[in-house]
Amino acid sequence: MRAFSAIAAAIVRGFVRDRASLFFAVVFPLMFLVFFGGVLSDRGQPAAELVQVGDLALVEALSPEAREAFDAAFDVRRVDDLDTALEQVRSGDADVALRQDGGTLVAHYTQTDQVQAAVTQATLRALVEGTNVALLAQEAGSAVPFALDVERVEDESLTVIQFVTPGLLGWAIATSAAIGAAATLQGWRQTKLMRRLQLAPVRTRTIVSARVVVTLGIALVQTAIFLGVGMAFFGLSLTGSWWMAVPLVLVGTLCFMALGLLAGALTTTAEAAVNAANFMVLPMAFLSGSFFSLDGAPRWLQTISDLMPLKHLNEGMLDVMVRGEGPAAALPVLGILAAFALVVTLVSAKLFRWDSV
Amino acid sequence: MTAIRVRDLTKVYGEVRAVDGVDLDVADGEFVGVLGPNGAGKTTLLEVVEGLRRPDSGTVEVLGEQVWPRNAAVLPRIGVQLQASAFFERLTAREQIRTFAALYDVSPARADDWLERVGLAEKASARVEDLSGGQAQRLSIACALVHDPELVFLDEPTASLDPQARRNLWDLLSGINEAGRTVVLTTHYMDEAEVLCDRVAVMDSGRVLQVGSPAELVRHLDAPARILVAPGQLDEAGARGIAGTESVEVGPDGTVLTTRHPADVVARLGELGALDGVRVQTGTLEDVFLALTGRSYRA
Ligand SMILES: Nc1ncnc2c1ncn2[C@@H]1O[C@H](COP(=O)(O)OP(=O)(O)OP(=O)(O)O)[C@@H](O)[C@H]1O
Ligand SMILES: [Mg+2]
């Protein structure tokens, strides 16, 4: 136990004294959060230009308060056929074309202005979900006070923060877990510390678990900071089973530590290992909707996205933290992440060579 | 009892036979030096004996135990300083040695004592990255000794030390050796081996060429002594006239006579009144080393 805490303490000290890793684990993602959550949502985002194709029953059904929010968010124009609407979006005359297809609201927009797209999409999704909740409340009779749901609609429709926090948090955790594992593995191998530790009467298990426990702890602190900042400054409000984010964060961390180990096993220097880890995680963050949603992306891109563990982590966290889903929504995600972690760890163990230096 | 028993040990890296059929015994309480040019296989030999690397053939017994695969019974009883300092990043010297102490279940107070003993008390709060090469080396040695091991391996412990630190370390190592600990070190300094070691093993190309006490090896070499006579004391012809002189060399610092009978030659110099400032150099371990391993550079 003394050995475990000594090694864990050494790793924690090494981490908090490393300005660069602290910056990339906490400050850098927080800057994104402030940017998306603060600058974009509150400081008078100009109304997006929306072309409405035909009748939109859903919009008509909005409660007066929600309707107000909708009108504030969009400058609405009406055209009668989809092609004209799409042409306007394509040429940049409009930001989004909206049509209703049965029970589904379909939004068409380009990805040229990603921020605008993200805002538009977040607002629309909030409206749809808000309406669903409102309708549900009506059907269930008077059990749920209507006013409460209306407030939610207004709240959600106005904050991008709800939708960017889980994704950015997923990215932050993935980056620091992967880089932490890669840098430790390669750094300790390079400096021969690994060999020196092999000569001390400490089990490998103790060393590995110290590293894992510290990384899990760092991920929880990142989560606390993110949610704290989001709630305190940007009006983030979490839904019912947000606490399921904790197991998601923990298993997600294991999953990305495994990727970091793979990066460490494939490279021969600490710098190369960190670069390799970054090279895996950063594109993955884009493909997993950490910075903007991929709902409007082409089919093939979404298929690739489904192969990314980060995509599942992000979706799982969105579900439980802001979409109001129950705890069970996180279970399949936990399974996917755990399986991914296991497979990648086994592959890394197979590829790892003590003697590569 | 023998602390280390190595038989017919071989370790191959690709084409290189880094250790090639080595036999070596180290008795309990002995102080043994391993000498050899760069790439001779000293580090590899030590690493295999410590149990860090798997031997390709042959046997190693340390303190009566097998060392490969990793044997937890041996580890607490040996202390190792690796050739490259191995530290936890961004810890201070004190945190560093306390961390190692904790791994061996040694109290922080004793860890701090060791900082003092290697003269790093003043640097206790400096990060390991900010230590000078010699200070880092001393910290690494302290980390190897913190749990008071029975058997100590030191790979070029004095490599980057200044003369003061080197002497202090000699004292420290002699001290722990006198307290009954067995010490095995590698070095490139012959004076160091002569002062410290009960026995030395000279290695080259993976083989142990000779083992013995420094005095034994020098005697065995039968090298001529060099006698330096101060300038102006003796002319060249006079020098050549002295019986038993093998060669004479006149330089700005004086005249150098080589001889296998230094006592006779010095007596004759006395009769000639040329003894002022005379210096006699007999064969050294360095001569032994060069005679055994040659003078060309090693890869
Ligand atoms: N990990 C390794 N992989 C491949 N070859 C190695 C490895 N380690 C050492 N060698 C080779 O084995 C030989 C012996 O190396 P070793 O480090 O044991 O020498 P040494 O006597 O300690 O030298 P030095 O005095 O420079 O420390 C050298 O030729 C070296 O190039
Ligand atoms: Mg060496």
C-alpha cells in the first residue's frame, strides 16, 4: 500500500507540475467551453435565416413562449418547394432549410459555418424535444404542470452549452487519458525508470494500478471542473440521471488509456508517443461530434463516426446529462467502451517490447 | 558464501555477443570492479546479473537465488544504480529518494539521511531536472543504497563527479564495504579500481580477460618502471651509462629512464647526486588495462 501511494503521489506531482499537460487537460478544453458556451450563445448570436418549406405543424404547435424563442432565434421565410429552399441554403442566402416529414422535422444546412450550424441545430433540437415533452405532459393529463415544461423549452432553446459541454468533456478526457498513458509508458521506458522499478520489490500490478487510478482521478476532476464552470457561468442544467456520466467518464478513460498504450507500444520515444496519441484523438474528436454535431453529415461519415469510441462516449453523456434519458441509456455505451478498452489493451500488450530502447 | 556466481554466461544482441562465456565469482563482503573499454559488455553483464535481462545461456546465482525470471526474494537485498539515471519526472531530490524509500518500506527520515550522506541536503528541494550531472549521479546512488542492501551494483558511479565528490563517494563506498556489504562496480578510472577494489575483472568484447587483485595484475604484467630525473641533473650520456637502464628519453621536463631494476637505478642516481625531484612510476593498473585491451578505439 505504501508503494502504491508513493507511486501515485509521484505521478500526481509529475502531472500537476507539467504546465503543458495541465494546459491540454484542463485549460484548453475550458477555453472551447467558454467560447462555445459563453461567447456564442449569450452574446447576441444573430438570428439564423431559416427557410420554411411548406407547413410546419410542429412549429405551429409550439407553446407561445417557445414560439417566442423560435422567432428570436430565426428569421423565417417561406417557400413552397424543397429545391428552391436547398438552393438558397447552398448559395448562402439562408442558413437552414426546414421541412416536416411526417413526424420528423428535417433541417438542411451546410457545414461552411460550423458554429452557426451547431447553434441552429442545437436550437432546433431543443425545440423538438421541448415540444415532445410538452405533448407528453398534455397526454398524461394534468400530472405535470405545463408551465414547467415551457420553461424548459425556453431554457434549452437558448443555450448551446447543453450540447457542447458533454462533447468537449469527452474530448478533454480522451486527450488527457491517451496522452497520459502514452507519455508514461514511453517516458518511463526511455529514462529507464521502468527498468529501475523492475528492480524494486514492487509488483507490476501496483505500478499499473497507481497510474490507472491517478488517470481516473484526473478525469473526475476534469468532469467536476467542466460541469462546475458550465453551471456556474453558462447556465448549464443537468438532467435527471447525469450521475451516470461518472461511470461513463471512468470507462471512457480506461478506453483512451488503452489507446495511449497502443500509441506508446507503436513508438520508440516519448515525443513520438504523445504525437501518435494526439494524432489518434484529435481527428477522432472531430469525427465524434465533440466540436459540432455530425447529424447533418453524409451517411458514410456517420458510419465512420460510429466506429469511434469517443462518439459513443459523447452520445452516452449527452443522453444522460442533457437529453433527460434514464440511467439505462448509458449501459450499451459502457459495454462498447469496455469492450474497446479490452481489445486495444490486449493488442498493445502483444505489441509492447521491453527492449526497444 | 558467494554473493554472485556466474557460469558460462552469454548474452547476444543480434550479431553482437555483448557477454560471451563469462565466469565470475564474487565473495560475500568483497569489493569487485569490472573494467573494460566502451562496449566491452560491462553494463550488459551487470544487467543480466541483476536480473534485468534474460541470459541467452549460462547460469547466474545472486545471494543463493536465481535472478531470472524476476525473483522478488532477491530484489529487496540488492541495490542498483543504472548507468543512466532513472528518475520520476519533476520530483524534487527529496521526493525522489522518499519515493524510492517507500518502495522498499524505508522511513522518510532515513531517506533524508541518505541525501545528507551524498552531500545533497542543500539540493533537497531542487527538481531532479535542475540537478547538475554529478548531483543527479549522487542522487541515483543514494536511491540505490537507501534500503541498505547486502549487495550493491554501481554502473560507473563516479563517471560525472568532480574530484571532491569522487573522493567522498570512495569513502562512502569503502564505508559500506567495511560494514560487510558486497559491492560490484564498473569504472573507467584505474586509480579508483586500485584504491577501492579487492579484485578487478578486465573485460573486452564480452569476455573476461583477467581477474585478480590490482597488485597481482600489475605484478603479472612485468612492466618496466619509469624514472623521471629533473632537468639539468643528468645528461643523456650519463643516463645511458647507468646499468640496468633500458631506454632514455630527454624532454623539456627532464630525462625519463625506463628500467626493470628501479632500486639499483635510483641508488646509482643517488651516487651521481641527481636525486633532487626524482619521480618513480612503477607499472599501474592502467598499463595492465592497455596491455590487455590494446589502444585502438572501440565501437
Ligand atoms: N539494448 C541493446 N541492443 C543492442 N545492442 C546492445 C544493447 N545494449 C548494448 N548493446 C551492445 O552490446 C555491447 C556491450 O554494451 P555494454 O553497454 O554492455 O557496454 P559497456 O561495457 O557497458 O560500455 P560503456 O563503457 O560504454 O558503458 C555493445 O556493443 C553495445 O552496442
Ligand atoms: Mg556501460
